[in-house]
Amino acid sequence: MNVSSGNLEPSNKRVKPVVKSNSLTGLITPTKTPALKRIGQSISRSISFRTEARPLPPAPLRARTKASSFPRRRNSQCWSDTVESHDLTAKEIKRQEVIYELTQGERQLIDDLSLVKKVYYEPMLKLDIMTESELGQIFGTLDSLIPLHQDLLSRLERLRGSEKTVGEVGPTLMNWFPCLEAYVTYCCNQVGAKALLDQKKQEKRVEHFLRLCQESSFSRKLDLWNFLDLPRSRLVKYPLLLKEIQKCTPPDHPDEDTLPDALELIQSIVGEVNKKTGEAECQFYRRGLSYLDESQRLPEIQLSRFLYCHGELKNNKGQVTRLHVFLFELALVLSRPGEDKDGGQVFNVYRQPLPNALINLEEIPDGEAAGGGTFRGAFTGNDKGNIYILQTNDVLIPKQHRNIGSLALNSICFHFLHFSFL
């Protein structure tokens, strides 16, 4: 996410928030890699049940043209492809198609998570590419999610009758959805997992192994993080699938009574996971702040429960300022990214952080002129009476925190342009 300062034209684009972690420098001397090539070949052979899998050539890796950004698609199949004939209405056919999509999605997720364990986790542990502790931090509780989704798949398959149609699905989902609370632990770990993975990618052995896997046919051109993020993507899809099933359910159907309750339940679970993940992200970056002076340790930083946004600061010409901005719930912090003695990322706090009580946060309408003044003055108190403008285009503000305007003391006012209220 880019956060810019200066006189900028606001944008009306609504962009989904993307959390980025900067890769760290410091390469470790590479070791010999024939073992990686052999394991790459054995990986391909071990998944030969996929029709597109082929053994990797033993020749050294050569430069390749840039691959398409689109992964290879699985063979898609609709519910109607699995039955020879039926006498259902168009609405009921649509309902069966959505339920079948739900079922197939579970099967594909199980396959992908099992593949991640088999071709990433186990080989990297066996070849000592990463330590067991590092792999545990990166993969988190992913292994425990596989039986959870196998359970739902088994339940859904038992619902299919002799004509391969599903009657009631609401009670099954109502009984299973509470299992998704396990996602709190997995998703809360992802911020730290992504940071560590980016750090380890700077090591030649790790980078070589991951590149070998990504260029293999089993990966469908997805990298390791794409696979690790699949559970979160699956979680947020359940409410969408339920809404589609609900649309196609006749008023006199038994599911008409249970689907609204199931939808409310899954939405509350997704909301709780998002809340806890936001708190974990805030805590992760709070721990990553390095203070040059004890006076910078504002209690507002430690009391903040979430981040509104954070990102690289650029000036109004688009030039990087080497500053990283954190807008916490209760404080605004400027920092300079750096590394600790172990190569981990830290953010050295730059100048004095500002409590949000001293800042007026508001949305500026299109075409409104930006204020003047030196941006640095806002953090020194030497340039009072001016308005300073920061602009960000990909901020997600939780509903309960959207009214965040407050009195601008010392006439210092930061205007954050165009929060994307999603």
C-alpha cells in the first residue's frame, strides 16, 4: 500500500486492502543443490495422479520467459455434468449447482492443503532447508485444517441421494460452521508467517527450492504463500455461497428456515476471525517498532487494538521518502524500515509519534485543494497552523470505527483522502 503526502488528486477507486511485508536483505551463502533437484523429481513422481504432472528434467535450471500470471485451471465440472437426466426446474438446477460447487471447493481445498504438506513442508524439513521451528511458524496450524474440511466434505457427500441431488443442506452447515473457529489461530499467525517467509526467501537454498516447486506442474504456477492463503480465501467464500443457495431455495423448502440462521452464524464467525486477525496484525507491528528515545513510547500506541492502514510514504511527486507510516487506532507513527541483528525487519520510530486526539481524520471531496506547509513541521511543532495531507487509496475502516473525526489541537490537521469504505 502506498501512502503519499503532498497535494494529490483524490481517487474514487475502491481498492481492496492488501497487507504487504517488505522482503529483507542479507543472503546466506548457497549450498550445493543436487539434492533439491532430486527431491523436485520425486515430488513430481509422487503426485503423478494429476494428469498434467511430469518428471522435472535433470538439467540445471535455465532462464525462462515470464510465465502467465494465471495459474493452470483445474478441469471444471458442473453438477449437471454428473447426472444423465433430471426433471428439475431451472431454479432447483441452479441450487444443485451451487451446492455442488460448495462440495467441490472442499475437495479441492483438501487436495491443495495435503499437497502443501507433502511437497513443501516435509521436503524442506527433510532437507534441512528450514528448521522445524521456522516451518512451524510459517505453516502454523494448517495441518489441523485438513481433517476439519474432510469432515464437511464427508457430510455433504452423504446428503446426495440416489439421483445425486441434495435436499436439506442448512442443518448440516449449521452444525459444522462452529468448527471454523479454528481459523482464528491460523489467520492470526499469518502476518508473522508472511514476514518470516519473505525473510527466508533471501536465502539461496530456500529461494531455489521454492522456485523449483513453483515452476513444476503441480503448483499451477502458484507460490507457497498462495497456497498458505487458500484457507482464508475459502473462509470468506462461505457467506457468498450460502447467499446463492438461499436465492435458489423455494419458499416452501425445508432449508428456508435454517439457511438464514446458517448465514448469520458464518458471517459472525468470519467477522470474529477478521477482528482477531486485525488485533494480531496490530500487535505484530507494535512489537516491530524500535524506539530511539523513551519519550516516543506513547501509551496510545500500546493501547491501540488495530491498524487503520500502514505503508510506504511518498511525496507528491511519487518519490519514496524512506519512511513507513502506521496509522494505529490511537496514534500516527512515522518510521524508517531496518533490520535487527538476526535479519528480521524492524521499524525505527522517526520523530515523535502523534496521538490521534491531535489529528483530524476526514475524507476530502474530489477537487478540494490541498493545504500547504512542510510535512516535517507537523512532528516538530515548528509549523503550526497548516494542514498536511496524506493520501491512501486502499484502506479498510471497520464499520464501528468509521466516525473518527476529532479536535485538531495546535492547528495540526492530517486529512486522509478517500478511505475505501468496503
